[in-house]
Amino acid sequence: MICGDPDGASDVMEPTAVFEVLSPSTAMTDRRVKPFDYASVLSIQVYVILDSEKPDATAMRRSNGWEAEAFSGLDAIIPLPEIGITLPLSALYRR
């Protein structure tokens, strides 16, 4: 997700939030490698990993040193002040 006005004159984007849906083949990379890659992109403030099979999510934020915060169950709500929203897991997963 990009916050602010995109520059139509170039292809350069500065994302604020990155959301990834885990797949069995990429889960290890998404959890162990990509957080370091995303931490090197200064515009990224939050990285959210979503489980593809059950209502589980992990949020990692620049503001707390990229420590993982776990959210689990259909009643869980991920606060995302970085982009001005809250994200209920029930909006992403079927009951």
C-alpha cells in the first residue's frame, strides 16, 4: 500500500505497508528473509503476513524494531495506524 500521491512521472513507488499471503512453498522465506529486505526500504512502516489456510496474521513494524506481533482467530483485529485503518481478520477469512 502506498500512502501519499504517486509520482506519475516515474515508476518509483514508496510503499508504506506490505501484505503477503503465505503459501507452503514460500512461508519460510516470507517469515525469515523478507522482513530484513523490507526493513531496508525506509518507506515501509509495517509488514503483515497472512496465513492462507486459517485466520492467523503476523505484523512487524518499524516503530517496534520489527518484532513480530501475532493475531489469531476471526475476532482478532490488526491495528494499522501506519495507514490509518484497523483490519479485522473476519473481513479476510470465511467463517
